[in-house]
Amino acid sequence: MSPETGASRLAAIGVAVELESGNIPLLLHELRHALEALLADGKTHVVDLRAIPLAPGEEDRLLQALGEGELVAEFDAQGRSEIRECRYPGIWRVTHWNTAGELSGRYLEVTFAPTLLASQPQEVRAGLDRLSELLRHGASGSPEPRINGNG
């Protein structure tokens, strides 16, 4: 039997070979331990999915296992970013695309609130300054801002 005939016979059988790295169960255990650490002492954890060797289709299977929660945030800053809560609160899928729409990063963040959504101290300081300025000069031209519409 020639090699070509043998190969065509195997193709005719319809055998599908799925490669597995074995990393999905390891990642799920890592995330479980990270959730325990988050609850125990507030320690956060980030998994860079682009840095882990996964077989074709494994990233999709991992994300399917993690599912989707209720919260989603999207924003555009030098490309689109999406933060999506997983089915397991405390695990967040963070995905970034560049300005050409190409996937540039995907992370799993174990935290109470994703880092990208947290205000930076300098931004909070600027916001405080602006609010203080508003209160000093009054909102809508009045000396005191109207809180409930009754003056």
C-alpha cells in the first residue's frame, strides 16, 4: 500500500484529531486559588492568555467554561477594550484590540474591580479640584448648587 493510499483511507474514516495542551484544567485551578487569595487577603492576580501555550480552540473552550456574568464595560483608548465579568464573580476577561481592530491582548483578572476601571489618584485629585471649583463659584450661576431642585 502506498503512503498516499493509506493517507486517503485515514481521511475517509473521518478521524478528527484534537490537540490538547492540558492547560485548561491547570488554568481553572489557578483561577480558583486566585479567588481564594482575593477573599483571604485582597491579593489580585492576572493571567496573560497570550503568554500561555494553548492548542487551537483551547482559549475558546476556556472562555466558554468561564462563561459570562452580568457586567460589561467597553471603551476606546488607542483601540477598543472590553472588560467582561465571568460567570464566577471576581474573574474578569479583559480584551484589547489595536486601532486596526486586531486582537492585541487578552487577560483574566482576578480582582474585585478591574484595574482599568479604577480611577487613578491624579484623576481623582483633578476631579476633586473641578468639583471644589464648581462649588466655590456656584452651579448654574447661583451661589450654592441646587441639590434636589428646591433651591
